[in-house]
Amino acid sequence: MKLKPLKELLAMSKEKLDEAMAPIRARQVRSKAELEIAKLDEKLISSETRIFELCAQKEINFDSVISEMDVYALAERRKKQLNKIVSELFPEMQK
């Protein structure tokens, strides 16, 4: 990388600087979305485990099972929505 002369840097418009930073910002947003997806994955696994534990109890509390199933369903729906958002924002980065 070669530094530009200060005169040129000062002459650069804010739009040009923003344009130069766009790819970096896009990667940051993509990384943040992937982190959120990972958090939802963890929540899904934890919730599924909790559902199994609740069902394995001697005295099943159906209200607790239903509540945990709601938690699981919400996390699953949020993950699908987040994946859709990511695929629409970053169509060129599809796997």
C-alpha cells in the first residue's frame, strides 16, 4: 500500500471515502449476521435439549414443554428470517 499525499487525501470527498469503505462495511455486516445466526443455532440446540429433558421427567409438565417448544419455534423462525435477509443483502456471497 502506498500512502496518498496529504493534499489528495484532504481533497477526497466524503463520498469517495465512503465508497472506499463500502466493501469493508459489507464484510462487517455479513460477519455480524453470521454471529447472530450462530447464536440462534446455539439457542436451538439448548432449547431442544431442554425439551428432551422436560419430556424425560417422571412427572411431565406439559405447560413447560409447550413453553420451551415456543422458544424453539421462535428461534427457528428468526433464523430463517435472518438467513433470508442475508441472502437478499448479499446475493453474490451465496454458498
